[in-house]
Amino acid sequence: MDAKDITFHNQAASPFFRLPPEIRNHIYTLVFRSDIVSVYPHPHRVTFCIRKHPDMEDTNEPHPEHSENELQEPYVFQYTCRQIFHEAGDLYFALNTFELREKRPHKFSESHLALPCLARIRNARISVTTCTAYMPDGNLRLGGVQARKVRLLGMLKGLTKVMVTIWSCHPSGYTKEEKFAEVKRVFETERRGQAVKFVLE
């Protein structure tokens, strides 16, 4: 038997694939759906983590280390076989909200953000602090690190929705809505002409 014959035989013999498509889709949803999926950069790839993390603004503690299996589950389930990848390959990215997290010494680069897996992300979350914001000529502007976080999201070409949390460590005289507007302005410098829905949390 060649590879195609083996694949066809395995699928025909599989109890899972004899289930109705509606039930398989429900199972895929249960497997893939998480709350927030953290995305970490590595030198030539990214990993996904479904553990809950405190926001970086809430703690000075480093993120806990993970084993490779902990990082990739349940993302790797879609690679179990060709049929599952065909049926559910985009569900992981359609069902979940993703948050880009940089952990020293690794940072996201353009090559990371051009990876096909990240191009499939539809929903993202970002926490922005205005502690380092500055106000040239009375106009609020995000500091360099925070502006970079927003611009990174702008490079995710499949993105359709961004949920934004605003943190402030001192009074600035600006409302949360004005800070939110600055986040959108920075984002749109990367994504001109492409509609993305923003939600202030």
C-alpha cells in the first residue's frame, strides 16, 4: 500500500471518522477552545501556551518555564492526521484569542510575524500601559515599548478583532477613551485601509 492507500484505509477504519461531521466538529471545538493563548517567540519559530499568566504589568516575576508539550498542546492536535488537519486546521485560530508575549532574550521579528500560523490569527488581546506615555504638544503618545507591542499586532495580516486593556500607573489628565484612541492610531500606522474591530475591556 502507498501512503494515500494507508491514509484512506485508516480513515475508513477509524471510529472517530465514522462519527457524523457535526459531532466531530463539536469535539474539535472542545479540544481547541481556550481562554487566552499566549504566543512566545523563539529564534526561528513560535510556541503557543494555554496556561493562564498574570499580566506583565501586575508582577515582576518571570513567566514560569514550560516543557515543549505544555507549550504546544492542544495546537499540535491538528497535525494528528491529514483528515483532522483538513477538517479542523483553522479552528484553533478562529476559536481563540491570542496575546503576543516577549520573554527575554527573544523578541518577535518580521520573520516571526510572517509565519503562516500567525497569519491565521483572527482575534488578539493586548495590555497597554500608559506609564511611559509622553505628550508632545499636548498630544498623548505611547512610549516606545508599548507602541512596539501595538505595531506588532498590526503586522498580523489575518487579524479582525483586537481587545484592549489599558493600564495607568499615574494620573495623566487623559481619559481611558483617549488612550484607547492612541492605541488605535498606532495600530493603523501598520494596517492602513484594513478594517479591524477594537474593543476596550
